[in-house]
Amino acid sequence: MKGVNAVEELESFVVEVNSLEEARHIGSLRWSVDPSDVEIEVVDEGKRLFGLLGKKMRVSISRKMGQSKGSYPSGPIPFLEELLRKMDLSVEPVMTDGDNIDLAGEDAGIVIGRYGETLKAVEFLTNLVFREKDPGRRIRIDSGGYRVRRQESIEKIALAAAREAQRKGRPIRLEPMTSWERRVVHMSLKERDDVSTCSVGSEPMRRVVVSPARKGSQGKA
């Protein structure tokens, strides 16, 4: 992605973060600008889900008018190397197969973050950058086998949501998830006849809704 020197129109995207500082950091990395050149607007203060997840806020991250974009590496590996360097993490990105990347190194656990939020932000940011060059491309990033553990956690959340939907007799909206995470929810509840699932919303806020059983098929991720 080549940088430009001309004045750009305001750009923005919405993401969930644990703090305004994290949001500003994501924005600065996204556009290769100073954190002070990033504007943050809180869209939703957030809430906990079944007491299992930390409180997160939904924010709109914007680049101030008049700030020029920086230059980006030609591929996801160089981009991640630069991103992780700026995060001061001793981690090396390795392409495993296709567009799957594994992060290895002494700070592999740190890059995961609380409930995988840092890893999710890194994956989201990487896809956001390269989606502009190739809209159909999907890059998946793992760190130290986190996805296996995350899958088990999501399966528990899916079961808890199913119980809640049955008990309250109404749909239960889960936290925003990646397409892979949403698929885990759908597959976890696919064989049940007492609940149904569907995905709603737009990326990166797309989420699964678990509802008491009704006629119709399971939703798409």
C-alpha cells in the first residue's frame, strides 16, 4: 500500500477495546501516524456477558483531517514484523499455510492479551490494511495455540447463551466475534433443536444471536 502526501478525507472504523489508550494505539498503527493525530469517540460503554467477559467499550477511531498516511509493507509478514516491533514485543510472525500466520517467541503470550483482545486487534488491523488491496483476502493469526483454547471458551459461552435463551424465552446477543469465532458458536449449537443461531451486524461488530427454537435453518457466520 503506497503512502500519499495529499490531504485525506476523514477515515474511521469501529472496534471494541478495553481502553481509550488501546484505541488510540490501534489508530496510530493503522495509519502510521502519531497517537495525537487519532480521534476517538465512545459509541458504547459496554457491559459484561454472563460474568465471563471483561467490560469493553465500542469506539469509533478516526484519522484527523489533513494527516497523511504512512507507507505500508507489501505483505502481511513485513507488516506484522513492523507492528510487533512498535508494540515492543519479542515475537516472530511465521506463515504456516495459506493466509494463516502463527506468532512465536517469548512474548507470544503477551500478544494474546486479556480474552484474546490484543491478538484480535492485531488480526483485525492486519485484515483492515490488506483488505484495501484484496477485498476477498482473509488473514488468520494465532499465537501459541490460543485458538484451541479460545474455541473451548467460545463453546462454553455458546452453551451458556443457549441456556439463557431457553430460560428467558428470548434471543440472546453475544459479543462481537470474528467470522471464525462465530462459526464455532454456530457449529456448537447446530445439532440442538431447542435453539437456533444467526449472525447480525457488520464487521467488526458482527455477532451471533442465539434464540429459542423456531422454524428455519441455522444462521451464517
